[in-house]
Amino acid sequence: MKYRGRSHSTLTDTAKEVVAELYKLSGIKMIAPGIIDGKRNASKRHVTAVYTTAGMELIISGQEVQKVAVHTTDDARATFTALKQAKRLSHFTFAARERKPGQ
């Protein structure tokens, strides 16, 4: 597994928890952190998976929102199911959706 581009954006504290669990899963080719958006002000933590042709894009929100692209060799839905079952992420709320045209 590799990070895209050697020096990409850093991870928020909430995203670090999710990415740490992703490292434990098999079938992950690449994890690419995206831009941090500080518009969210909530104490609940959410992870939304948007399935793509390369895998999935995780929208991780806590105090801030960050998108993390995850490229997989296996089925992305199975990877997301394994992520939902991780004990360390039991305080997260999980949702999934398909990528809609134009997004």
C-alpha cells in the first residue's frame, strides 16, 4: 500500500482512527488523504462510503470533514463492511451510497 504523491495532506484526528483500521485490512492498494474542510461543528463521528470504480471515497466527519480515497483490489463493499465491524470504530455512524453522475 502506498500514499498517493509522497506528500499529500495530513489526516484529521478522526480520519487517523479510520485509516489505522484500513491498514489492518487486506486488499487495499492505496490510501489518499484529501483536503480538510473545517465547516462541520458536531461531536458525532460519521463515515460515509461513496463507491467508485477504483474502490471508494470515504467522507469522514467529526469536528472537521475530510475525504479519503481508498483504492482496493477486492470488492470495496466487503472492505467497508469489515471497516464497520471494527471494534475501535464502534462510536462511528456508517452510511454508504453510490456515486451519482456529475459528482
